[in-house]
Amino acid sequence: MASAWLISTYFKAMVYLYAFTIGIAELFKLKRYEFLVLPSSMLVFGLANLVAPGVTFIIITVVPYWVDWDTTISILLPGILLLVHGFKARVHKIKLRS
């Protein structure tokens, strides 16, 4: 169980790092992203140690608010995005009629 958790956490972190690197490359309209991998990795490593200095800090600060965070990110934010998409589709359909 612990090894599955570690492997899944590693892959999730790598996907986030890849998305961050690709996003930065697209933000600055770069043709290649490969040279951003090392600086991005170093930045993420440094910020991880800064944001969460230890397990005790995480237990004291993160755990009490995890339900609120999880609800916001997994239910409210996608719901708002669906509402905005539906509104834009409806406005686009009205513009096509007139």
C-alpha cells in the first residue's frame, strides 16, 4: 500500500512539473521547453521545502482545512467552469441566430 502511494505521488508530481514547464514555455511563447526542466525542478524542490518544512507543520496547518480545500477544488471550481461554458455556449448560439 505504501509503495503504491509513493509511486502514485511521484507520477502525480511529475505530471504537475511537466504541466508547469509546458505552461511556462507557452506563456513566454518559447518553441522548446526542454531547457526549462532543470530550473523548474530546482524551483519546485526549493519551494517544497519552504512551503512544508516538516510533517508536523503539515498536520497542524493543512489537515484541519483539507475538507474545505478538497470541496472547493473538486466540486465548486469545476461547477463554476461548467456554468461559464454553458453561458458562453448559449450566448454563442443566440449570436448565430441573429
